[in-house]
Amino acid sequence: MPSGDEARAGPPPALGTRIEVPALPLLDGRTLHAADVQGQVVVLYWWASWCPFCAVQTPLMDKLWQAERARGLVLLGLSIDRKPEDAVAYLSKRGYAFPSAWVTPAVQRWLPKPRGLPVTVVLSRERRVVMSEAGQLFPEDVEAIARLL
């Protein structure tokens, strides 16, 4: 369930905002480094295992990542589950393989979670926000992300 942090959450980042991606520990034990995403379009996707809207959108996001990662799309899931084990179990059970991090206080300081869930923010190859949406995306909205490559 959502934490008290949700009450303090703000709107998603504004279009044109520059966001750098720091080194982030991933749920699978690897670390995502800034160099790993250099020159690629990065999709930041806040989700949770208990979120019914995420349950609809996440398969679409995984399909997008599988289809477009060779063209330079990086999907970075940001789980707000209370325990990282819940997020790991959810991803594993459904066979999702896109990189995901657990939103720790350090991640929250880098980029505070916007209000709502799911939240999708797309960064251009130059690290500028080119799409910023709070709430569930329709399939055609997810497919439109590929046109940003």
C-alpha cells in the first residue's frame, strides 16, 4: 500500500526538464550506471505489485522494452513496494525482465516519486523530459513511446 510519502508527492517532471540518471542498484543485484544509458531514450516507470493499474500497464511496458531495446530504449522500473522482495516476486512470477530498482530514500532524493501510480516519464537521448504522464497509459500511448526513439 502507499506510504506517507505519497501525500508529499508532487506532479510529474515538466516537459523539457533535464534529468540525469545516476548509478542505481537494481532488484536483480546488478547496478545500472549512467554510462549504460548514455545516448539512449530512457523510460522511468514507477509501479507497485499491489497497483491494479500497473497490472494492466506493466505487460505493455515489458512488451515495448522487449521490442525496442535494440533500438536504444531503456526501461527503468522504479518499484514503490514496501519491501523489495515483493517487487522481485512480482517481476519473477510474471516473467518481466526489464531493469527495475526499488525506490529507496537515495532514489527518492534523486527523483521524488510523482503523485499517482503508475507514472511514466520519458527522457530523450539528451536527458530532457519529452513525455510525463501520471496514471495508466492506454496501449496506443505506450506504443507511441517507440516513436520517440
